[in-house]
Amino acid sequence: MEKLAPRSKSARAAPRLPQGLIDELERRHAGMARHMARAVVTLVRWDTSTGIPPQRDAIVRACEAGLDLFLATAREARPATQEELRRVAQLGILQARSSQSVEPILAAYRMAARVAWDEILRAWRGHAEATPEAIMLVANYVFAALDQVAAEVTKTYLHAREQHLQRGTRAHARLFHSLISDNFDSELELQRQALAINTSLSQSGYVAVVCKLVLGNRDGERGGQALAEVAESLETRRGTLLLATDPSTLAVLWPAESLSDVDSVRHFVAELQVQVEQRAGQLGAHVRAGLGGYHPGPLLAERFVTHSLGRLMDPKVRNREQLLETLEAYLAKGSVKEAAAALGLHRHTVLYRLEKLKELLGGDLDVPATRLRLQLALDLRKLL
């Protein structure tokens, strides 16, 4: 039988911490976690630039997970598992999802490690095994664990932050396209989309701007994104929406309340041109932009009415006013009999008109959600 090859020096097990120290730390585990969490909450600087601190329970759990990781790897002289690293990195994920900086989280782990180190020295004071060599070994374990945790937190934070930004970008694009198209069911849905990305919607309308970055005699291949980065550095009106709709095009929706707001849009485009020229240097880049006009009135309400009533908004539809009158009566009364009485018509006439309305509107008039949407559209139509 072939002899087994001797283990190399590099494959030797890592030196173990003294068992007496490990036992003492396990006894003090709960108290150490509380002390570490208290230090994180009170001593780490949390302000408006870094965001509010995570919940105290989350900090306690992270400190406990850090201690578990340290003791498990020290007790068994082994590297940390992915599950153990995932647990200690949860605060990084939470911080990324709240759009806050990772710096206070790393500072929190450093503070927790400092408290843990003080507790270790206090627990081991006067112990027979507390030789200088053993203390150096413990210090190496503490520093190695801190480095490992910091690396894992940073990695998971960056990954979670990228996912968060991608979701935000997709949500931003969906809202933009909803505003410039008629493919929506209600203004409430638009408001919900805007709330999800912390954006306020203009109640009166927008001026649309389409911009291209021109290099020499051709459009810049990545000009849309480049212009978006420049535009985000400029002062814009609250609620302005920017979107690189394709690699070469930047679209802007500028909130407007009156015709005079078109001048502020022109000023924005002029500032965009100045910044592009300064950044492009000798490349001779300039901005080509097209500005839409101001549309007075409640634009979202008008689009909602047009979308909901569809072909009934076309003046060419035969007997359009009679159909609208019948629809309003039917929605208000809730039955064919009562609608006919209110209109002074025969029941069969109302039934005939309702069939025509179903054909034009493309839906069942007895569905509660449809009735509510149509009633709102009819009410808004009177205000336009």
C-alpha cells in the first residue's frame, strides 16, 4: 500500500488560541455583544451625510455574529464559512439598500473590535496562559478577523448597492416612459411610481427637451449618458426627470407652471452647452437640443381622460354626446331601469347605447374598477 505523503508546512493547522481563553470568552459572549453594540450606537458618528444608524437589534445581531465568527474559527482553527461571513455582512447590505455610505459601518466594526479586544484583555488578566506570545497570537486572530469582516462587508455593500441602483434606474425609466406615453390606468399609479423613487410629479405639466451630443459632424455614440452626467451636475428645478433614452440621446422633462418657464429650460440648455464645451476641450463638442412647448392646464388629468374614454373623445363618433350622457347616467344610477328613468328613455334604448359604449370603450361596464375609472374620467372632463 502506497505511503501517504507527509503534510507540507503550508498545510499545517493554524495555531489555536488557549482553550482557557476560548472558554472564558464563550461565558462572556452575551455581555461582550451588548458592550460592542452600545459602543457602536454611542461612539460611531452618524449624521445626515452617513444616514441614521441601523436599528439597535440589527447592530446587536451583527456584533453577536462577529463574536461567533471569531470564536468558531479560533476554536476549530479553520477559515470562516460563507454562511458565517454572510451573517456578519448584513449591516453592509442594509446600509446599501438605504442609499447610505459604507464608512460608518466599517467604523462600527472597528469600534466593536476595539471593545472586544479590551474585553479579551480583561478576561485574560492574571491567567496563567497569558504569556506575551499568547497575547500576540490573540492579537493576530483579532486583527485577521477584523480584516476579513471589513473585506466581506465592503464586498456585500458594493454588490447590494449596485443592485439597488439598477432597480432605481429601471424604476426611473418606467416612470419617465409612463409620463410620455398613454399606457397607464390612473394618475394614482403614476404617483405610486414616483413615490417609489422619491420623485415629485408636476401637477401642471412639463416642457420636454431632447438633447444630442455632437462631435464634429456626427452624434456622439455615448453622448446620451455623457450629457446625463453633465446635466446632473447642474442646478435643475425640483422634480426634473433626466433619462438617457438611448446611448446617444438625453431626454429631459422640465416641470412647468406657465409659459415663462420655457425660458428657464432655455437657460438650462445654455448651461449644458457651456459645461460640455469646457469639458470637451479641443474636441469641439456641442449640444443640439429640441424644446417642446408649454401645455397649459392639468396635463396628467387630460391624458387620463383621453386614455380612459378612448374613442368617446373623438368628436367624429356618431351620437357621441348621447352616449356620454347615457354612460354618466348609468354610472350614477347603477341600473338600466333607473338610468332610463333619469334620461326619459325606453329601457331598450339605454341597453342599445350601453352595448355601443362597451364596443367603443373595450371593457365590461359592470366591473367596479372600470366603473370607478370611467366616473373619474367623466368628472375630470368637466374641469378641462
